[in-house]
Amino acid sequence: MMALLSSGTCQHIAPCFPSTFTRTADSRSMILAWMRLMRVSNLPSVASNVMVGYLLVAGNWYPAGAVIGAVIAACCFYCAGIIGNDLHDLAEDSRLRPERPLPSGKIRRESANLAMVGLFVAGASICGAQFWFTNPVGGSGIPPALTPAVPAILLIICILVYDFVLKRFLVSAIFMGLCRGLTLFLGASTAFFVMHDKFQVGPWVFVAAGSLAAYVTGLTWLARDESAERPRRWLMLLGTAAMAAGLAGYIWMGSLMFAENADRPTQLTRSHLILISVIGFTVIRSAAMACVTPESRRIRNAVKTALLSLITLDAANAMLATGGQPVFPVAILLLLLAGLAASRFINST
């Protein structure tokens, strides 16, 4: 035995174990780098936008395959857009945020480009082939997959314009808002495609999409100077006003739904109004405090509050869309817990 140990035979065997552990650690590190690049901690809010859009038309998540397909497609578009954003900001991130996956070299630029294109193709393929995954209840009154394809195409255009054309300009925030509004409308259009003889896309759906777009536009303006030495107070005030307009739009949406369906309980509409008001007060108060004292810490807290409120707002709208059935808003609120858990390891910005 001593001869075997001294012969160095075990020296050739022992390194196998550390090398295995090293490969495992490298794989985990690479997976985490990709998750950080794609900001997967924000995907729960993307999913909730699609899910509430579907509810605003159908009032339920039937068939589940259609909802899941729309959610996956929206998440693909979001991740592709985030990768494009970081590719465009690579030079700036190399100076200001060198720890990010691209400037740190953990992920190569060529790999990121391929991933971005692949995610766009995957999302578009799901939307374009929705009829393969669902059986339209309403028959063949509309061309298969045409309706989900429209917001998908518009979403891709808005993402590319934001990432590679207008990113440096303030107007780019409007395209960011449009991306979120179209994400909600992707869910609504999928529901209409599946059940177009039973439901219609009422005016409240467009109001909801526009309200979400205004809210996210304001959020983008509020966050724009988060790391700046001298944040522009006027821009933060503009962002706060846009978010307030989006919140007011959600209240208008509730009144439109009540006017369309007189059988809907008045108490339900009032509860929706109270929930939106409470959530809105929390968001606007945090943003106003940041405007009064424009420090990075206060701006960061205001942005975080507004981001987390995306899901709680969707839960409130889901409650209204389903006639007060608790299972749907609770399911959406569970996405908030998933987002909070993921944000412990992956930054949302």
C-alpha cells in the first residue's frame, strides 16, 4: 500500500474528483450568468401581464395550453430584448458596470447575439403556430394564429427600436411602455383567437394595455437617472405623472367593465377601486419622496416599489376580470413571491 501511495498512482486518480467539481461549478456559474443577462427575476411580471390580458377577454385560463404558449412567447421576447439592451450598452457597462455578464467576459458577445436571435425566432414561432397547441372553440371564423401574430410582430419592432435606435433618447421610454402594453395585449389576443365566438375584445382591454404602457413609460423615466450624480428632477416628475396616469387608467378600465356588464357586483368594482388606489398611493408616495430628495437610494427604492407593484396591479385587475374569484389573483400573487425569491440572486435592472 505504501508503495502504491509513493508510486504516484493515486496522484492520477485524486484530481478526477476536483476536476468534476470544477466543471459543475463552472456550469452553475455559466447558468447564473445567463440568468443575470436575461434578468429572469423580472419574468414573473411579464407572465402576469399576459395572464391578466387573457383574463380580461376570457375570464379564465382555458385552455391552459394557449395561456402557457403566450406566456413562454412573451418571456422569449423579453429576454431577447434585455440581451439586445446589454449588447447596445456594452461599451458603457464596461466602464460603469464591469461585473455584468457581457463586459466581464462570462458570456461572449457572439453567443449573446445568437441567443437574442434565437429567442426572437422562438417567440415568433410560438405565436405564429398557436393553432398547433390549441383547438379554437369558436371554429374557423378568423385565420389561425393571425390575431396573436399581430401584437407579436409589433412587440418585436418596438423592442428593436428601443434597443438599437432610440435607446439614448428620452422618447425611448415610450417604446419600453409599448412593449409592456403589447405584452398584455398578446394575452388578450390569444384569448380572442381561442374563443372568438364567445368573447370580444372590449374597450377595457385597450384601456388596460394603454394604462400599463403609460405606467411603464413613467417607470422608465423615473429610473433613467438612477445612477446619475445629478438626477434630473423634472424627468422624475414627468415619470411620476405618467405612472399616475396609468393608475388612473386602471380605474377607468374598471368603470368600463362595470358599464358593459350591469350584472357585475358594485362591491367588486369598489374593491377594485380601493385596491388600485392603495397600490397607487404606495407607488406615487415613494416616487414623490425620490423627487423631493433625488438621491440614488431613494430613486432605487421608488423604482423597486413600482416594479413590484406591476404584479399586484395585475392581481387586482384579475380579481375584477374574473368576477371576484380568488384563485386567479392568488395565482398571480404567487408570481410576486417567485420574483422576490429570484431577485435575491439576480438584479432586476
